[in-house]
Amino acid sequence: MIVCVCHRVSDREIARHAHAGMSFDEIQFELGVATQCGRCETCARDVVDKCCSKGTTAAIHNEVATQPVQLATPILESKAWHSSQPLQAA
């Protein structure tokens, strides 16, 4: 069901963020819940409280370790590419 009509946020979306370990304040910042008219705040807090009482935590994002990017030779040789150190293509 839609909890926040102003920002069109559902209870499922709030629950997903709460299960990921986010607090109400973090969810409010992320989704905009209870930031406009404020009528949904009680319901949104109830959803977060119900999710937090279960004690489960899940990840929202599957973060992958960052890997260096290899630039193509034409980019490295371009005079438009500004670099403090000259790069060499491998």
C-alpha cells in the first residue's frame, strides 16, 4: 500500500530499506517519506518499527569492488586528455 502519497512511497519500499538496517531518519532522507505534508509519518514509523523488531538485516545494493579502468590508446595520446602524469598504455 502507498504510505506516503506526496512522494508515492509504499510500505514495501520502506520495509526493504528498514530490513537493510536503515533507521527511520535515513529512510526519510533517502525516500522523502514524511518530508512534505507529514501525515504519513506515524504509519511510516510503524512499518520501520515492525521491520526492526524482527531483527533481520539484508543488503539493498550488491556493491562490487572498484577496479581500475584502462583507457584506450587514442584517449591516452589525445592532447585533450589532461593528466598530471603521463600515462602509458599497456
